[in-house]
Amino acid sequence: MTKILQRNLYREVADRIGDLIEHGELSPGERISEKQLCEKFGVSRTPLREALKVLATEGLIELLPNRGARVVRLTFKKVKDTYDLMAALEGLSGELACQHITDKEIAAIRTLHNNMLEHYHQHDLKAYFELNRQIHEGILTASQNEVLQEMYSNLSQRVKRVRYSKKMTQAFWDQAVKDHENMINALEKRDSQLLGQILRDHLCNKLEVATLAGVIEDEAPIEEHSVVNA
Amino acid sequence: MTKILQRNLYREVADRIGDLIEHGELSPGERISEKQLCEKFGVSRTPLREALKVLATEGLIELLPNRGARVVRLTFKKVKDTYDLMAALEGLSGELACQHITDKEIAAIRTLHNNMLEHYHQHDLKAYFELNRQIHEGILTASQNEVLQEMYSNLSQRVKRVRYSKKMTQAFWDQAVKDHENMINALEKRDSQLLGQILRDHLCNKLEVATLAGVIEDEAPIEEHSVVNA
DNA sequence: AAAAGTAATTATGAATTCAATATTAACTAA
DNA sequence: TTAGTTAATATTGAATTCATAATTACTTTT
């Protein structure tokens, strides 16, 4: 593994640990050994421990006094709560975007949307999801609210390690595409109330949670990658 | 100042620094001297620096590589963005509260509401605001969404150092009380859509921002306590 | 063999030390 | 004086060291 030799070492280390968690190389509930990670990254305990404290504030790990750090266990409830929150933030981003977005930005999103439709018709789920992500990111950016963006990306990072795309049924997919059609229309009309409502109710959030609920048993901690796929 | 001799030192230190910021003992933009704070708190640089990193992720201070930490300058836009976000979160908390709240909890909030009305009629702004806070906190708790609660309290902390209560006009106050009346009714009917809408539009959020806008010049950083009172 | 207690080991919490970077002060030259 | 340069100082960044708490291994006892 490539050693780190950068400034803002603690932030770099925190990101790297975040990656390990996202990719399942650190399991939920697993005790995080400081020494091991120090050796892995080639840094001393000082920046590593700073990183752990930051990751705890970001909600990725939890710190037990005198008993080390461990990766947060994602229960179904925790994931659902996070998605509820993300939906509310998306709703707000839609409302704000309508107030600030330029014609040029709308055109760019329309283009992304058209490309996304291509992938939808070709049943290319992975490419579809990437475009989908870019559209939502575009709206978030157009909201011009940096605090909102910061919060959203933090929430998104917390649940990144759970992926459910494969479980998406055709019916759900069809509905999601319809939602997107309505979104773009609301955006072009700059109807903030409508776009906010659409985004709050948008399947992309609820769907994944619903799917997840069907896949895992209630209240059981989600072992990451147990429901995973592309 | 009382020395700290507790476990989870970094968290304690972070809270104490947060208090200093809230009460204006550390000015926005002011460089934070590690040595000074170490002496003030009677701790070494290690836990102090950990606290600084945590406070940076919480959005209270910013870290400039090799150039120390400074208190975040609150611009009008930053405050407005934060309040927009808080309003959205309150809206969500209302929706969720309707789904989970017990009759007992509703009764408790109704009681708080009645007490608040007392203070309203007596023009006791301070007591009014405290009850107001407790009501919103009650709804937040009833939402049963811990991630939401965590996020809300973080946002709230970011803008805590700005207070505007004195600027509240009677008309605004009257409207706020009407809003609250509607809130309680919606809550008792468990009408989540309605309560969500009321809370999103609730004056308590918008009002303060609007007031602030009238008091400070646009885009100028808000020196905390410059608009203060209560 | 199982349980309880004790010693040895390991890991964490925090202070200190060392190194690198930035800031300030002092000095020189125009 | 003032701009520019260099040296001195102070501050930050990171590693190391020391202290303390937790875990494990090992006895001892029943």
C-alpha cells in the first residue's frame, strides 16, 4: 500500500480509513487497531488518532473510552433514518435550486437526463446510476447552499457501504424515470414547491430503503456488502 | 478557570472551546493560540489539537495548514443557509413526530405550549423563548430519528453565537404564536404533511434571518454579539 | 476441570520531544 | 526612510515517550 507523505495528514488518514470502511476492509463492529493502521499507512499514532476522532464526529466510527474505536454497525433503522434525512435535504436542494439555477445549468442537467434515459432504455444500470448521481449533484450545487452540500455528503458517506441497486425491479425503475421527467419539468418551470415535493418523495431514496427492508431482517445490523452489488 | 481532569479529554476541551466561541470570548477570524488555550485549560497540546480538528469538522472553526486555527466568520449568507437547512429539518421532524408521538408526549407539549402562552401574554420574551425551544426539542425527540437530532444540534450550535430576540416585533411574535397554535393542532390530529409544512414555513426560523438581514449589511461578516441581546 | 484471583502483556490516553514551517525582527542597501 | 534580504523566534506538525487502564495468560484454589 502506498505510503502517505502529504500535509493535512490527519484528513488524508481519515479519508483512507473511510475508504477501508466503505469497501468492507474494516468490518462493522470490528475493533480498529491503532498500531495496525499506523503501520499500514506509515504514520505515527498522533495523526491517526486525530483521524479517528474526526471520523467519530462524522458518524463513521464510535469511540469507547479506553477501549478503542470500532466501525459503526449500520442497523436498518439507522439507514432508514439517514435516508429520510437525505430525502428532506434533497427536497430543500430542489426548492433552492429553482431560485438560483441558471438556464445554462438547467440545459446541462437536461443533457444529463437525456443521457440517463439512454442507459435506462439499454438497461445499463451502472451507467444509469452514475448519471442519476450527477443530476442530483447538479441540483445540489445549483442550490448554492454550501452547508447543505456539506451535510448531504456526510450523510451519503455514512451509508455508502450499503448498495442495493441489483434489487431494483423494473417497476421501481420505471417510476424513478418518471419522477426524473417530472423533476426536470419542474426545474425548467422553476416551480420550487413542486420540485421540492418531488425530490422529497422521490423513489431513489425510499426505494432503496424499501428494498433493503425486504432483504434484511428487522433490527439486525447490516453486515456491509451482504446486500451488495454494483 | 476550573481545570479539566476528566476522561474523553478532547471532547471536554472541544465543548469548552465551543462555549468560548458562543460567548464571544474567541472572536470570529481570530487566530486561536494553542499554547494559550493549553494553559487556560491545563491540558497538553495533544488533546487540544484533537479538539480543534473535531471543531473544524463541526464547522465552528477552520484550520489553515501550518497557520493555525481560527473561528469561522459568520456571513449573512452562511447564517441564512444554516437556517434554511434547520427549517427543512424541523419540517421533517414534524412529519416523523406525527408518526411516532404518543398521547402522553402530545399532552406534555400541549402543557409547554400553554406555559409559553402565559409568557407571551406577559411579554416575557426570555421565558417564551425557552419554552419555545423546549417545544421544538420535544418534537425533535418524538421524531425518533437520532441522526436528525444530531444534525440539527450541530447546525444549531453553529449559529448559536448570533441572537436577535430583541429585534422581534409584536407582529412577528403574534404570528409565531399562531403558528404554534396550528402546530399543536396538527400534532394532535397527527397530520404529518400539515405539521411538516407549518414547521418548514415557521416564522421562528425565517423571522430571525429576516430580522438579521435588516440589521447587518449584506455579505459583511457578522461580528458575534453585535446584534445580540436576550 | 471450573472459577477466581493475580501477574504479564498489550492498548489506549496524554505529555513531551523533535522537526518543519511561518512569522517576526534585525539588518543592509538603495 | 523604505524596500528587500537574512537571521532569530515562535508556532505548528508529527513522532516519541511516559502513564494508566484493559486484556490476556497463568496460577492457585476448590
